[in-house]
Amino acid sequence: MSDGELVTRTLLLASPEETHRLGVRLGGLLEPGDFVGLIGDLGAGKTHLVRGVAEGAHVPRSEVASPTFAIVYPYSGRIPLYHADLYRLTGYDDLYATGFMDLVGGEGAVLVEWLDRVPEAAPTEHLRVTLAHAGGDARSLKAEAYGVRSVALLTAWLP
Ligand SMILES: Nc1ncnc2c1ncn2[C@@H]1O[C@H](COP(=O)(O)OP(=O)(O)O)[C@@H](O)[C@H]1O
Ligand SMILES: [Mg+2]
């Protein structure tokens, strides 16, 4: 498996519960330094998926918020998780000023909603998850892995 290889998976999530379960699975697999970017319209299920991830990483339920007022929420679970929402940012300079970049590749895993607002926030190696409305409670999920570690993470998550 070469460094340049891009591995993708797509699937249909029929219900919020399915999305949650998939998040829990990912939460059990994340390691320090992992970076997961989440892309999708409002209501696509980005935060819903992250709540599952937090549960899977054993973050106490009371800690998990919807990051509306802060840009980054730190959670402490099996490993530290940093949950960020870039919706309100206008660009990389804004993000840099928050100190967010110091968290990337650090002792925790980073989950970022609206990565498409500031694509430069992602390190070269990362997992990119795109969610989209697919009628009613259905959502489509596309996951793209960039780099060796992310490919391993993706293939363990969605074999
Ligand atoms: N299959 C599904 N997966 C995820 N969320 C779903 C699904 N079906 C319905 N929903 C609902 O859609 C909403 C998603 O909201 P949220 O996760 O906050 O979206 P985002 O963070 O992408 O804006 C929630 O109210 C959730 O209950
Ligand atoms: Mg959200």
C-alpha cells in the first residue's frame, strides 16, 4: 500500500441510530494524532456522528456539546478528543489565531465539522467523511482516506 493511495468507501445510513453506531465504531478505533474532517450541509449528521464517536471513545455523555459557541471543544475519553466546528470561520488566518493547529497531530484525535470551509486545516494524512441527505432519515456517507494510517483506520472502520 503506497503513501499516495486513496481509499474510499460509500454507504447508506438508513436511520440516526445507524449513523450513531457507525460513530461508536470509529470512536473505538481512533488513536492520538488521527484527524477526521466532516463535510456536509446543515443537518446532514456531522454532529450526530461525532456524538457516536465520543461514546465509542468513552467520553462521558455530559461532556459532549454541539460546538456552536466555541470553535473547539476538548473531550476526555480513552484518549483526548478535540471536536471543532469551522462553520463560522472565514479562513485559515482565523483558525490559526485560535491555536487549533497546535492540536493537530498532538496527543489527541481531532474531529472537524465543515472542513471544507478551511481545507488547509487538514494535515496531509487524514480521513475525510462526507455526509449528505438521501431522502427522509437516510444519509449517504462517503469516507476518503489520505495516507497510510488513515487507510488503516478506514479499512478497520468500514471493511
Ligand atoms: N441517518 C441519519 N443520520 C444522522 N442524523 C440523522 C439521520 N436521520 C435523521 N437525522 C437527524 O438529522 C439531524 C442531524 O443533525 P446534526 O448532526 O446536528 O447535523 P450537522 O452537524 O451535520 O449540521 C439530527 O436531528 C438527526 O436526528
Ligand atoms: Mg454540526
